[in-house]
Amino acid sequence: MDALLIERETILAAFWMTIRLTAVSALGSLVLGTLLTAMRVAPLASLRAAASCYVSVARNTPLTLVLLFTGLGVGANLGVELSDDLATNNFWLACIGLTAYTSAFVCEALRSGLNTVPVGQAEAARSLGLGFVKTLGLITLPQAFRAVVAPLGSILIALTKNTTIALVVGVSEASVRMREMIETYGDQVIEIFLGFAAGFLLLCLPMGLLFGWLSRRMAVAR
């Protein structure tokens, strides 16, 4: 317990990095996942094929490899620099990798939500003269979001835990700090592990409760 008290400022900074990674990646995943969903149900076969290929590859590729690709492939080999500061550059590269990976799961969740919307609603929208984009944006997609609030919450919780893999890009988040403390305070391994486990629990448990409440509150009555 002494180690947790001594290092409390660095621990809080590490968890703040985890929160930042989660927030930025979640926003990016929601935007990209929504775009992929639109492509997967688009009338153009080429768009459907491209989105389906992306989702299949992303979902079946280990996140570690995705982050290694963004860190070593995009960052080191291609020389892409998103900031002059190395730590900030690594942060954005990690966010890109997490977004690329998580957006595939968001896409599949939203697509399952679209399947819950009665076909007659889309047909009624087309009969009123609405095109594909307006039908999707005004009629079907809002209902799909309401139907998959709980799955999206599960994806967000998984994303929070997946930020621990950002260490392969060089981002010093909570898991990195835990490993460093275990190496420094070898006689307090159990206390350090339990402390960091409690930190992640404090991050993830409120998310589950919030999305569970939202799911019940926004449930679509059929």
C-alpha cells in the first residue's frame, strides 16, 4: 500500500492517459463505425464489398499487430509524424490503431441494430421521396442506435481494457506504470496489482451501469 501512496501522482497520470486514449478512440470508432455501417448497407456493391472486407480483416487481426502496424509501419517506416513531441505522436498513433480496430465492432453492432428496424419503414421513406442517405440518417440509423446501446457499451468497456496494449506504441498508460512499479516495489506485487485492478474497475463499472440504464431508457417498443 505504501507504493500506491508514494506513486499516487504518477498513477493518476497513467489512468488519465488511459481515459484520454479511451475517449479519443471511442469517438473515432463511433464515426468510422457509422460510416462503415452506411457502406455495408449502401446500394453500391463496391461500397458493400469494401466495407465487408475491412470489417472482416480488422476483426480477425490481433490488436497487437494493428498497433504494431500503426507504430512501426505508419510511424517509423513511413515517417508519419502527427506531432513534434514523441509522446504526443505515439498517443495519436495509438488512437489511430485503436480506432481502426474498434470501428469494425461498432459497425457490426450498428448493422445488427439496423436489422431490428422494420423493412416497411425504409420502404415508406422511399415512397415519400427520401433517398438512401436521408432514409439512413433520419429513419433507420437513429432507431439502430437506440437498439444497440448495450452492445456499444460493451464495446466501450472492451476498448478501455484494450488501451493496455498501447504500450507497444510507446504510450505510458496504466498497465505500463503498473509493470514499472512491480519492478521497483517487488515486495508489494499483490497490493499494486489489486490497486490497479480497482482503478480499472472504477473506470469500467460505471460505464456498464450507465449503458445498462440507457439501454432500458431508450429501448424501442415494438
